[in-house]
Amino acid sequence: MSSSVTVRFTAGNEGRWRITTVQSVIGDTLAPAARLAVAEEPEAATACVWSLSGTTSNVRYANRAELTALRARQAGLDRPEATRAALIPVRKADAWWALAQDERRDILEEQSRHTAIGMDYLPQIARRLHHSRDLGEPFDFLTWFEFAPEHEAAFDALLVRLHATPEWTYVEREVDIRLTRVA
Ligand code: HEM
């Protein structure tokens, strides 16, 4: 796999994604804006309403069987038909970060079936996970999803299933930002 890339999501008046809704799921929301720009290895920040950064990284929890299954099934970003997207920044509670790696894996997968549930929605939903915690950002993760308009209802159903898991009892802030591609 490739090395990590830093990605900046900038809400303002520019970018190829039109922001359709910004909704708090848990905790404080983010301000509304017209457009979202997604930049890899960005230069200096430009004027904006808000800006969030994260880096792609190595996997923490997925085991060999899961990685093999994911790679066989997942679609890449930027498919022509994937004209809808969701940016969902997530912050987890201190209690999560105080756990050991094996305890977090146990909650995420053995108890919550995060990957197993997510696999049901591949390849229609393409995803990329960005880590923000070590950058001193307001969220720990910036999760990004791309899909065709006809798969948005399935994406909503996926969120309902994940929100009902033990893993989500550790989520203390989550904002759901929906987007439509304009360019
Ligand atoms: C589309 C289907 C999905 C699949 C296949 C999937 C799969 C995964 C996998 C394998 C990981 C672990 C990565 C690692 O080992 O480090 C992960 C992490 C994560 N996913 Fe998903 N996921 C999906 C959807 C979602 C959705 C809809 C959300 C909603 C917000 C989400 C939020 C997260 C977060 C926050 C993490 C980081 C968890 C942590 O490190 O504590 N995922 N996902």
C-alpha cells in the first residue's frame, strides 16, 4: 500500500463539492458553508469557514482475513458515478483512548462487527479514513465516503447499524456533512 497522505477538507466558497447538509449527530455541529474543497498535500491554508486535516495511515485493527476481504471488495475514490459524498468527522472519548489496543479491537470488531457490517455496503460505498488526533485537531478521525445517488439510502442504513454498536458509546462528537459533486 502507498504511504500516508495528508488531506485538508476546507469549507467555504470553493471546491468541487457542494455542501447540502451539515448535521450534528453527537455534540457540537460545524458551521454551514456553500462548498467543500478536498486537497491532498495542501499548501498554505486559504480563507475559509472551517478547515479540518487528517492523514491516511496504516491499519490499526483489521486482521489479515479482514484486510484481504476488504481489498477484494472495496472500490476506489473518484468513480464517475459517485456524485454524492459524506464527510463524517468523529471524536472518541478519553475512555476509548485509555484502553489497550487489544481491548479497542475487541470492542470495534468482536463486539461491534464494524468491519463485518461495513463489508455489506461494499463496493457501492467507497471510503477513506483520515487520522487527526495526533495533529491536535478537534476530531480524532475524518471519515470520507463516496457513492452514487441511488446508494445514499443504504449509506443511511449503514449509519443506523453502526450507531447502535458498543463502539459508538465511545463517540462524543460526530457531524454528518453531505455533499454533491459539482465539477
Ligand atoms: C462503508 C463501509 C465501512 C467499512 C468497510 C469500514 C471499515 C473500517 C475498518 C476496517 C476500520 C479499521 C481500520 C484499522 O484497522 O485501522 C474502520 C475504522 C473506522 N471507521 Fe469504518 N467502515 C465503514 C463505514 C464507516 C462509517 C459509515 C463510519 C461512520 C462514521 C465509520 C467510521 C470509522 C471510524 C471513526 C474508524 C476509526 C476507528 C478507530 O480507529 O477507533 N466507518 N472502518
